[in-house]
Amino acid sequence: MGEPIHVPLLDLNQQNQPLAAELKDTFARVLDSSQFILGPEVTEFERQVAAGVGATHAIGVSSGTDALLLSLMALGIGPGDEVLCPSFTFFATAGSVSRTGAIPVFIDSLDDDFNLDLENAARRVTDKTKAIIPVHLFGQAADMDAVQRLASAHDLMVLEDAAQSMGTQFGEKKAGTMGDLCAFSFFPSKNLGGFGDGGMITTNDDALAERVRILRVHGGAPKYYHKAIGGNFRLDPLQAALLRAKLGHLPVYIAKRRANAATYLERLSESTPVREGRLLLPSEMSGRTHTWNQFTIRVTNGKRDALMEHLAANQIGSAIYYPVPLHRQECFSNLAGVEARLPICEKMADEVLSIPIYPELSTEQIDHVINTIANAPI
Ligand SMILES: *Cc1c(COP(=O)(O)O)cnc(C)c1O
């Protein structure tokens, strides 16, 4: 008998240690440059991300949350406006809307891809609706054809929340090129994970890009002359430089996530809990390229927490993304219209469990996860 196999939900060292020498050289380069605010490291990283995403502009910002907030500010969203967004997403999607003074209007999700239900969204449009935020949750794009149809019909602006989905595609189109603006995150667990907080906004619209750049530095243009009120939303040059060292590896990271997901899907589909319908596997929708930032299974018989404990007992990490849909959050309880029930979101919150999918998982680790789930007491 060998050592028990341990499978954490995420193991950043596996990804970063092989690059340690390059990362340390990069730190030394930035240290020696004394350029600690914006400058060439940020500009060069923005150029590379724009090229990779296929967008005309990329603007480095302080986090994915700030990418959303700054985008909404640049789109002119504010008090009196309503913004459609999913309820089943990370808090920042809707938190950013509220911070502009606008109202997030929570939309139910689809059972098959965890993303926005556009029929539900269409019913919630009012004359105050100004924008929609499709989130490409867990690494799979929302149905952007349906988003565009709704947006054109009601003259809505589109802000993609691609925080979890750098590299994701909808048909031939890449995440980051389909909305008026798009928000990415470099939080360490994302597809391109940084060394602290960081984010990026991409767009093909020259005027919006200019507005984002000005609002990123307090709205001063030129400096100390303010026609608008912005904030400090800058990406650090050190973060940009370190991320540049990883950016070239992103296609490999994604390919490995996809290979891991393919193995899970193939082998788990033959397991008893899946065949008997107690466990639902996620799926890649036809025509979309899933980047599997999370591999999220669903336990349909009320034993999700038992599965989580069984995994933990076998040294396997897992997490619930997300336990409470946003329309049920206390901070939104006094929002007008928020009492609407969103049955799919509520069901998903009770059923979901994300399991390890990071690129560096070994065959042995994947086997251990599959065997443990196949024999789980659910
Ligand atoms: C991570 C995330 C964000 C926020 O990004 P941060 O960089 O952590 O601020 C926003 N939306 C979604 C869907 C996310 O997953």
C-alpha cells in the first residue's frame, strides 16, 4: 500500500513552482525598474491579452470585481437603471450593479449550462432596463445569440462577466469579444491565475475603451482635470509582469482542464450514481468551448453534503459554488421585485458540488476522485 492519495480542490504550487525561476527574475526586473504604477509592463500585458482574446482593446484593472464596476460606470449605469443578471453567480456580478446605484434584476438559470435563462430575462425587461450581464459560469459561455437578440430588441448594453472564462468560446467567438465590454479576473483560482488580485476589461469599442482608461485613473483627463468621477482601478505592473510569464501557458492549462473533464465525463457516466440519476454531470453545450474553470456535479437526492463529507474523508477537496443564490441574500432582501422565486437557481444551490479539475491533476488523482464518487453513499 502506498501513501493515501490526496487531491486538494486546487494546488497552485503545481502550476507556479515550475515557473519559479522566471517569476523571481520577473520580480527582480520590476524591482529594478522602479516603475510601480502602470507603464510598459502593464501596456505590454494588455497588448498580449487583447491579441489572445481577439479584442481591439484590453485595459488592466485591479480585480475582476473592479472590472465589472468600472465597466458599468463607463456604460453610464446608475440610479434609476435596472440591470439584468443571473442570481446563480458569484456575488460581484450583482454587487457591482448595486454599487453604481442601479438595481440588479435577478434572472433564473438554465438547468443544462448553469447560465442565464433568456426567456426569463425577456419577461423581466422594463423601460428602466439598460444592460444585461451574461456570466460565463464555470468556464462555459452563456447563450450569446439569445443575449444579443434580447439586447437588440430592447436596446440593452451587454457586459460579459468572463471572470471564470478566459479562453472560452461561443461558436467561433471568444469570451471578451461579444459584449460592449467584458470583465476578466486573475484571482488565483481563475483560468489565468495571478499572485494576488487583478483583472482586465476588453472591448472592440474605441470610445468605451478611452472612457474606461480615464475612469481607471479617477476620471482625470488630462491628469488633475476631471470631467468625470472615476477611481483608482489600476493593475499593478508587478502583477502584470508576473501574469505575462503565465499567459503563454494558458492554452496548455485549458487543454489539460478539458482533458481532465473529458476523463471525468466518460468514466463517471458509467458509475452507478450517475446511471441511476442521483448524480448529474455537467455538460459541454454543442458549439461552445468549455474551459472548465470548475467541474460542478449535482446530487439530486438531497445527499450533497454526505458526498462532500465522503470526499473529505478520502482526502478529496470540494466546494459549493454557490450555496445561496443572490436573490436570497440578506443584503438584497429589500430590493423591489426581488421576491420572485427562481426555482432552478434555488435547486442548483442545494445540489451543486465542485470537484478538483485543475490542470496539474495526475492520472492517479483523477482515478481516486472517480472511484471515490462511484462508491459514494448517496
Ligand atoms: C471571480 C469572479 C468575479 C470577481 O473577480 P475578483 O477578481 O475576485 O474580484 C466576478 N464574477 C465572477 C463570475 C467571478 O467568478
